[in-house]
Amino acid sequence: MPRLDKLLGGGIAAGIITDIFGPGGVGKTQLAMQICVNALDKKIIYQDTSGSFRPERMLQLMHAKQLAPELLDNIIVARVTNTAEQIEHLKNISQVRPGLVVIENITDLFSFEYSKESNSLEKHVKFMEYMHSLSLLCIQEKTPVVITNVVRRSGEQERENLERSISIFTHKKIQLSKEGNKFFAQVFPSFGTKKETAYTITTQGLVETP
């Protein structure tokens, strides 16, 4: 995306997990795809748990940067439909050794499969085990990992889904939100100063605004 530096707080570094979260319609998938466009010189694993990945949208973003459409072949897309598949696909990181891993809607399948109140503890335990494995692979393989996540309403507030279980394993968080017709992003690094920027969603993706 044009002028990504401020929004990403210095870029997507190797060996860390970047968590992009927010409600629907604020551009989480768009931003994940733009990050992919910037890494197309390497192999990319894109794990899609909700069917959000659109190759035609990727081609549009690539065209905006004057990239050859053949580079789309560098993205290995896995359509994941249950938590067992999601966990199993972690093995691909060691086998493929990609330059980037993207996991779209990382908590959705865990929330769906463990939706009963009686399964709440088991859901958190299973998800934390998964995040622990992902974090270790990220560090060991020195692979940048980008995840996206939704927010849920809790009383009067909206909170990131499985917030407590996900935050201890993520190194940088980017919260996307919408107020009226305006979009805002806040970056929360593990250390340093929180950064905030406004943006619009265009055919070229998320573009920062003054």
C-alpha cells in the first residue's frame, strides 16, 4: 500500500507475529493482501479460514504496483475448514520455509468448534497450544507471520476475540476501526510509542490520509 511505513510501524519483521484485528469492513484482509504484495519476491503461505482470499483482488493490487501477474504463483493458498486442518498446516512452515505466512481470521474456527459455554476453557487451552506452536516456528524459522482477527461485543465494549489467549504470543498489534465514514489504525508495539493514523480504502488498498 502507498505509504505503509507509518501504519505498519516500521514494517513486518522476520521472527515476529503481527496481529491485525478489528470489526468487519475495516480492511483487515485488504491490508494482509497488501503485505503479501510487498513480499512476492518470496514464497508466501496464505491460510484462509473463511474464504476471504480473492485472487482477482490480489491481481488488482499487484497491477497498481506494476508487478507481473505470474508472481501470484508465489502465494500458496490453503483453504482451511476446521481446527485440525489449521493446526496440521503449521507443518507447511517448516517444509516450505516461506518468506511470509498469513493466517486469515485465526480464531474463527476455534470459536465455532468450541462454541458451547462448557467448552470455553478447552477452547482457550487448544488455541493457546496452537499459538505457542506458531510462535516457536516463527522464531525458529525467522519467518514473519501476519494474522487477522475479529472483535466481539462484550457488554458495552468490543474486544478482540480470544484477546487474552492471543496477546501473549503476538509482538505487534494493529487495530483497525471505523468512526462514521472515517477509518483509523492504531499500532501497539511490544515496546515503544503507540502510533495512530487515518486511512481510506481504495482500489489500490488502504491508503493513509492526512
